[in-house]
Amino acid sequence: MKKYIVIERSRSVKSFDFINKDTKDLGDIWHTHCPYTLSENKKGDLKPLLFESRRDAVKFKNTIQFISNEDWVENGHVHKVYGDSKPKWKVEIYGGDLFK
């Protein structure tokens, strides 16, 4: 059976974000910011929230995109100073590796 994750890969070329398994529900979303240069021995510590259905993943994606959009409106000028683009969260099929 396919597993899905909610991930953001477009904001920065050096890192990505994903919803992690500390998330309890739509009102309590936690995400992890991870550099692409993370050492191999630390990659096993990453725990994305896995979804059984795409429909459930889309609910979380829509919620975190809304939160990110609000943050961008308020703090976009700060993010731009650091070279970040507006976040675009997506649902991806999870194949066991976040670093594809």
C-alpha cells in the first residue's frame, strides 16, 4: 500500500521541510526543517508523518499551506533576505527516502 508525506522542497535549494510525526491533528501541525547535507548517521532520526490515504495528506497540506501563506504575508520580507522563496507544500508518495 502506498504511503504519502507532506513536504516542501521549493523554498530553499539547501533544505526542505516536512510534516513530522509529532503532529497530532490539523490544529497541531509540527514540521521539521532539514538540510540536504544532513549526515548519513542522522538521516535515520527523521520521522515524517506518513499518511495511508492521499485524501488525508491533502487536508494537512492545505492547512500547512494556509499557515505558510499567512507567515509569508507577514514575514516575507525577512524570508527574502535569506534567499527563501514562498513555500509550496506538496503531497508526495513516500518511498522510504526523503532525500531523493
